[in-house]
Amino acid sequence: MSATTASPATADAATILEIDLGAVVDNWRTLSARVAPAVCAAVVKADAYGLGAAKVAPALAAAGCRIFFVALLDEALALRQFVPEAEIAVLGGLLPGTSHFFLDARLTPVLNDLGQVERWRRKGQGRPAILHIDTGMNRLGLAPADVPRVGDPGFPLRAVMSHLACAEEDTPMNEAQRRRFEAARALLPPAPASFANSSGIFLGPAYHYDLVRPGFALYGGNPTPGSPNPMRPVVRLLGRVLQLREAAAGETVGYGATHRLERPTRIATVAAGYADGLLRSLGNRGRALAGGTTVPFIGRISMDLITLDVTAAEPAAVEPGSLVELIGATNTVDDLAAQAGTIGYEILTSLGRRYHRIWRG
């Protein structure tokens, strides 16, 4: 489908989010091949980074993915119905009073402090858990000083994990964290190890260990900023033109009159705004593809609307009812994030509920 036409099934949709499940699967297979013989999991927290865990996880499970990570217990309980045979690990840990949920739904807790370790020792019925060691994030995980106090945890260690703070950067912090991880593992019973996230995979085999946990890269984000993206794009976002107008030089556009026209301008008003995840910081900074031409956002982003300068686009290609491409091959998730002054993770997970979603492949 072109940026200016819609299929009959989407002709009434104001905004369309296309999600290529085949590309997600291909990205997982690419990463799996890169880290073999390590196992490649899939992080599907935040509803698979906003793309629909109910669709993404079964596609990955059918391709051979056997372990999924989510952030919260509620996410894991919802996911279980879609991947009944897979292992699901909960990064947020084991809160008081929740052990029975983990047992009933066959979930693997990621234990982040000594209290959680003791709770699982008493309540976990001898089932495995993942032990999280903090090696420099100061966020979740056991402090290194607490690791010797774990001793024999009283349950099988499914894995020992940590999380890289600066994996996308060439910094001594990465190797410092890896050394701390090795030191902590030496104090624990032997167990598989998990250290690398999406970008960590590209730091090399020393960071792969036994299990890697990619998220953003699965969804087409670039895990190697500053270098060509090794992943296939996954999302395409289209917005419908609601109105076109001709405005004279000297007139202003949008709230706050932040953009003053320097020449006669053809303006397209498009049905998407900050309620749909097009961050307000994109005002006067973002870009889109209209009729095959790259065009700028002008004026502030409204809750439901954006305005584009489509003067340079072919008039017949940009009309009321036509579609413009907001995310796609020429303006990727990472590109849009750079225009907004943020990261692609925020763009993906902010995409709103009003989009007509189409899962392909």
C-alpha cells in the first residue's frame, strides 16, 4: 500500500499502524544466529513495546522462541493465554502475596533482593527462579554486598542475570559491569547466565553467556546507534489528511503561533497528535512522507492533529483523504525519535490506542 492510498478494509481509518510480524520473526532469527549457541529470548513487556504481545509472542513462539520476559506480573498473566507452553519470566520481581500467581500460571520470578529470595525459598515449592544481580544500574537487583548472603538459595537457579547500563556505547562501563557480574556469579551455585540486551548482543561473544534478552531490536530499532541498522523495519505509521489550505506569507500556524510562514504555503492537517504518541516535541521538527516527498511538521503538535507543509509535494498526490507516512522506510522509528529529541523506545511504546492496527506476515 502506498502512502496515499488505503485498502478497502482501512478506507475509514483516520490513522493506520502496520506491524510486520514476519520482520519481527526475522529479527529474532538474526539475533539467534548471532548469539548461538546461547539461547535468544524475547522481551515483550509494555505490550511488546506497543505492538501487541497477543500477536507478537505467538508469532515468535511458532518460530521457536521458548522464553519471554515481561516487566510486570499482570503482563505475564495476560501473556500466558497466548503462549501456553513457553517460559515467562517477570523482571519486576516477587512482591509479597503474589507467589501463588507465579505457581498457578507457571511463571518464573526474577528475584531482585534478599526478601524476594527468602519468599521464594518458602513459597516457591522448589521451582526455579532467576536471580538478578545489580552491577551498576542501581535500579533492580541484589547489591553485590548481598550476593554472599544468598548461599544455597533452596531452589534451582534458572539463571543469574544482570543488566547493562550503557550497552549502546563504547565505554569502559560495559567491561566493568561484566567483571562485577563474573565476581558475583563465582559466589553462587553454578547456573546459566544472562547479561546482554539488544545492544549488548553486539558487544561480542563475551557478553552473550547462555541467554540473551533482546527487546527493541526485535521491533526494528537500531541496536547499534551510529552504524547501519542490522534489523528489519517492523512498523509503518500512516495518517490521513483531513484538510488542505493555502496560507499566505506572514501567517502563523498552530497553538502559540510558533511557526510563521515565509512564503505562500500549502498546509495539510493530518489526523494524529500527541494523544497518538506523536510527541509534542516534534512540533516544527518532525518530518513525514507525503506523495513521495519529505515534508516538515510546522506548528505545534495538537492532541489530535499535526500540520505539514506540503507545498513541495505533488498537489494531486496530497488531497483530503489521502495518507501520509509518519514512520516508514524513509523516516524510521529512530529517525522520528531523533527529531523529537528522545529514543525509539519511547516512540514505539507511546503509539496510541486510536490507530487501526494491521498485523502482517
